[in-house]
Amino acid sequence: MPELDTSIHKTIMEIDEPERKVLLQELEALIASLGDSNSKARYVELRDAATAGSVSGHLVTDLEHLLVMSIQSGHVRRRESPQSEQILRRLFSRTPRGKIVNQSVTDTNKALAALREQTIDSCTVTTTAPGAYRMHFDTDRCQITLEFTQDLVTISGVNIGI
């Protein structure tokens, strides 16, 4: 996975009213469930920043973790609504980690465009580790290999004119 730039600590994320409403509900539920005072204190600090309307510095990383937990677990969808989940997805896409994920999808789609109007001779999927997969496309003109992990999809190989 690409490394996050250390400038993440300089990131300031504004949280608008619809985002704040859903985010604060998720934070309250998480804070109530935490027994560890150190973890609880981190998320209380995040709650206070979100209440004020912006999250910055190390709290952006905590925000990313909360958003991933809420979205991947389905908690926000079950507890609130699909619309609330979409609000948190849009918020995540604005985080540094979300921007990396979005860029990986854009790059992958560009690479797959090379397959346009080609006949696919083979397409295979293999597992590289638990929760990680490799997909290989073979055509008469190119080969493309993609890597899928829990966090990203990346292009691990492109051979054109083979």
C-alpha cells in the first residue's frame, strides 16, 4: 500500500452539518462501547473536533479508522440508513487515505482501458494472502496484472505488444 505522506498531520478537514450529524452518532456509539480510557480519550478528542466543525492533525487518522470501521462493518447502514453510509463514504473519500484509494481505482480503470476491443484469452484470479488477490488478464496484445487487498487495488504489471 502506498505510504501516506507525513503532511497528513497538516491536513485540516472541514466537516459539514450532514456529515457532522452522522459522524457524531457513530462517535457516540463507539465511545460508549470503549472500555480502554486511552482509546476513549482519542475518540472524545475527535468528537470534540468534529463538533467544532473541523478535524486536523493526528485526529484525521482516527477519523479514517472510524469511517472504515463504520462503513466496512455495516454499522452505519444498520443503525442509521444507506444515506448515512453514503455521507460517510463521501467524507472518507476526502481523507488522505480515501484519496489514495480513489487514485488507485482511477489508475486501475486507466490500465483496464488498454483491454478495450481486445479479446481476452484468459483471466485468472489467485490468492496471494488471506484477503489479498491477484487478477491476471491475457490478450493477444497485452497482459495486465492487478493486486487487490482490503484497502487498495493496484496495477502490479502491464506488458503491451507481447
